[in-house]
Amino acid sequence: MTLLISVFAAVISTVLWYRNAPENDMVLAPLCWMYWGASIMWFADAIYEYIKLGAAYFKPEPAELLNDTYLGLSVVALGLVIWIVILLIKDPRGTVRKTLFKK
């Protein structure tokens, strides 16, 4: 479930990045890299678990499935928090700068 959630997040962020690539207003490239990195990590984990468990890998317990779902959503949420911090620091539209130094 973690792999599936992170791949969906990676694909969605990549599509959004591609649509906004010329302007680069939202600084979406770091978000894409984080989600694709997480997807590769979960894919390597899935391969390792499949080698270890065999066919039992495809029949997880409901509690394990729920735990993996929470972990996947946590990874997506953490990626979004990191992206928001990057966005606030880079401030491509100057909104934060205008708000802080408003006279």
C-alpha cells in the first residue's frame, strides 16, 4: 500500500510539474523528486519482502494493510510539509516577502 500511495503521489506531482514547467511558479520539482525517491525505496522494500515471504506477500493481514496505508499517507504528508517549507523559503511570487515587509 505504501508503494501504491507514493507512486500515485509521484505521478500526480509529475503531471502538475509538467503542466507548470515553463513558469515554475510552485517549485514542484523537489516534490516530484521526493515522491519518486520514496517510490523507488518502497519498490526495493517490496522486492525484498516478496523474496522473504513469497506468495504470502500478496495476502496481507487487514491490520498490516491499514498500517501500511497510514505509513504511505504519512510519507505523502511529510513530503507536502517539506515542499511547503521549500516554497516559503524560495518564495517565487514574493508573497511572503511582501507580507513580512509591508509598510
